[in-house]
Amino acid sequence: MRGLAGAWAVALLAISLAQVGDAGIGYALAFIASGAAVVFINRPLTSLVAGLVIPALMIVFAPRYGHPSWMHDSTECANRLRAIGYAIIRYADEHGHYPPAYVADEHGTPMHSWRVLILPYLGRTYADVHSDYRFHEPWNSPHNATLAGRVDVYQCAAHRRKRSAPPHATPYLAIVGKRAFWPGATPRQPGDIPDGLTRTACVIEAAPIDNWMAPEDLSFDGAVAYLTGELSEHRIPSNTVLWDASVPLPRLVLIADGHLERAPVRQPPELSAAVLDVDDGKLARGGDSLFADLRARELANQRLVIVFLGLVAMPAFVPLVRRLVRGRN
């Protein structure tokens, strides 16, 4: 039983390390524990149970304790962006058109952002902020500036964690241009999107601007360049040298129908432009991903995980199979 006790001790150590923040070591130790159970426990059924249950427990506890912080951050960022998408759709349902990218003054200068316009559709708290907002004053007037801290839906932990980030920064930027979902001060109607809502991007997660209230966003060409480039706001952080902190994660892209896509770095320019263009001439097919390369990569990763888990579980069956074979002989 010493082997079983040792295996569980390693498993508990794995859970504690995962809870601290680096789940990679936690998962590794959990699988080591399963192997130790097989090696040191002479009873086949006991080793089989220990070898399978310990990794299973890690999988069960991981969503609560073991995922690295960047996984939680990515989930929160996705949820925030998804809520923004629903708010844009609700705005269009009520007004008959999507919000303009900005409200301009008499000289055509952007004065208020679309992010202010959709506040009533993000919840009662944000609706109160919208009611207190003074549209006859600039977005950064002394009064309006005091409202920035009452809204957090345009931020997420992945960006708040950066010490250099301004307190009211937001990474959720619209794509503005004649070919984009947001033409500018003129609102676009659903019928103005020939490609359809399911294959036209409207907001992307990009390098943050300093204040969510600012009527600042990305141009069409700027968005294409961002999706095409190698830089990404999301990177896997590291608590130990075992993690490569330079690995960029896919960018979040909000599609006009409200669903999210994840765009990997270094997208081909023509693919990025097609996703951002309201009329690229390509019609969506059911179940298609706008970023086919990422979908293929995700499927390959899923197969790899299945194979890996199979290899992890295989040693646990060895003593049992060995005993069955000896019994027949």
C-alpha cells in the first residue's frame, strides 16, 4: 500500500501546484502518479483503479483549481465579447439598424463611440451609465470622464493583469471602413451585408486603446494587418521556465451574427480581408469555420489529446492483462 499512498501524495501535490497557477506541472505529476501506481502496486485491480482515477480526478478538479490563469482569462474575454455581440444585435432589433461606429459633431469629428451607444443593452447597471452620459459634451469631458470607471464589460482579466495598461483600456475594437461592418458615422442595416451575418466580422480583440469611451477603432487595413501579423495580445504567461511565454494564442473575433471565431496568428492577408469584408463574394456554408486553418489545427490537437490520454491509461491495464494471460496459461 506504500505505492498507493505515494501515488496519492504526488496527486495531491499536483493539485496544489495546479491551484497555485501552473497547471502544466500539475497535470504532469498527475500522470506520473498514475504511472507510479502501476509500477509500485502489485495488485492489478488496485493499480488499474489508481492509474485511471488519479488523472480522472485531475480532469474533474482542473476546471475549478487547475487551469492556468491564462485559460480563465481567455474564457472571460470571450464571454465579454459575446455579450457585446448580443448587445449589438439587440440594438439593431430595436432601431432597425446597427449602431454607427461613432457619433460625429457638426464638423464630422468623431465625438462618441459605439461602445457608449450599446450600454443599455448590456445590463441595467450599464443602462444607468448611459442615462448619465452627456451626449452634448465630448466623450472625455470632466463629467463623462467620471463614468469610465463604472463600466467593466469592455475589459477582461487578460488585459487588466498588465501593469502598463491604462485603467479604462479596452481591446474590443470595431473595424471601420467602406468595406467593413462599420462604415463610420452612417449606420449599416442588416440588408447592407451581402455576405451575410454569419461570415462577416464586426469586432476583434486587438491591441487595447486607452479608454473604452474614446471613439477610436481599427481601420479595415489596420485590422487586416493585425490579423496577418505575428503579434498577439494573448500569450501564455509563465510561472516557471517550463512554459514558453512567447507562445501567442489565437485572437478572438466577433462575427455579426453573435458567434465567436478564434483567429490564429499569421493569417493570410486574403483570408483576413475576406472575413472583414461585407461583400467579398463568398457565401457561408453551414458549419464552416471562417478560419479553416484553425479548425483543422484544433481537430488535430483533439486527436493528439485522445492518443496521449490513451497512452497514459495503457500502463494501468498492463498488470491486469498480464494476470489474465497467466490465468489462462
